[in-house]
Amino acid sequence: MTPLSPVAKAKPLKRPTQARAKATVQAIFDAFVRIWQRDGWGRLTTRSVALEAGIAVGTLYDYFPSKTALQSGYVRYCMETLMHAVDEQAVHRAGLTWQERIHCLVHMVCGVHNPPLAWFHPDMLKLEPLVAEPKHQRRANEELAAMWQRVFDACTDLPQRPSADTVRALHLALWGGRRYAMLVGLDDAQMQQWAAEMERLVCAAVLSGGVPSVGLRSVGLNTQAPREQ
């Protein structure tokens, strides 16, 4: 099967810079979410979003030439919202202990922060190949990993500082876990429980001080697959 690739007109045309333009795009995103929640992706159109947002279709097209471009822009907006919130609440706030910074980071990354930072739907994962190229995925990964590192850099009271490799691994574990949790449809209580376990995992990684894990061979376990009889 040939892999899907981003469709034509899947990219937003421009970013808002002035306050009025930012308010317009925010209204577009709010309408986009309301219609998706109410009617689903299949019935969502650029015209319906413009009508819901109270703007002209041409104004929407100034920013998003198609609904896939709108989807792409919305996901990027959610990522930027997350990174801004983490910087504001877990990096720049003074007087927090390292445990408090980690708690804030983990709850935001796991999507259980109250109030929610953004709304996601499992179908967004299915649409990713249509709106994002591999280079976009790599860039998002690097930006999220850098966000994690900023939080740890702000923790001046760490008992032991984890390596950059450990921080990156924690980012991948939590972000990948959130995507899979969304795919299988964990409910709110399950998400809260998962986030609590992930917070415990991150704290354990800090307290371990980068002590290398014991390899299978060093404890005498056979790492070879059994031979057929």
C-alpha cells in the first residue's frame, strides 16, 4: 500500500500578527472545535467554520485554503499553546520546587491539566499523514524535547541532574503514551491515573541519578530467541 502524503493546500497561508487578526484566527479555531465535536470531521467544511465563527469565507481563506490546512494550523496552535503554558507555569515561575515543576510539566504533557489547554480527537492522528511531512514531525519532536530540557534547567534544587538523553527519553515516553492513550480512548479517570504513574516515573528517573540499568546478559538471562525443535 502506498503511504499517504500531505495533500495540496494542506498548509496554512500565514500567521496572524496583529491583535485583531489573532482574535479572528482564535474565533476560527473555536468554531472548528465546536463543529468537530458536534458534527464530526466528515461534515466539517470551511464554509461551516466561517459561518460558525461569524466571518466571511474569504477571510478564512486568507489563513486556511482548505479544511486540511485548518486542521494543520489547529494542531500547530495546540502545540504552541502547550509549550507557552509549560514555559509560563513550569519554567519561569519562581519559588517552585523541582517536584512542583515536574508535576506541572507532566500534567500538561499528559493532557490532564485543569483547565484543559486544548481539545484533541483520535481522528486527528489518522489525518496526520495528510497534513504533516516527516520534517514537520521531526521539528515538533525537537521543540517538545527542548521544552522538557528547559523545565529541568529551571530546577535548581534537583538532587541529581538527569542526562539530556534521559530527559529526551522521558519526553518520548510521555508524548508517545499520550498519543496511544488518545487512540485507545482512555476515559478521564484512566488518564488521571496514567498521568500520576508517569509523574512517579519521571521523579524516579531523577532520583536514580542516571545509574545505568542492568543489562540482561549481566544478570544471566538468555537474550537469544529459542531455536525450533
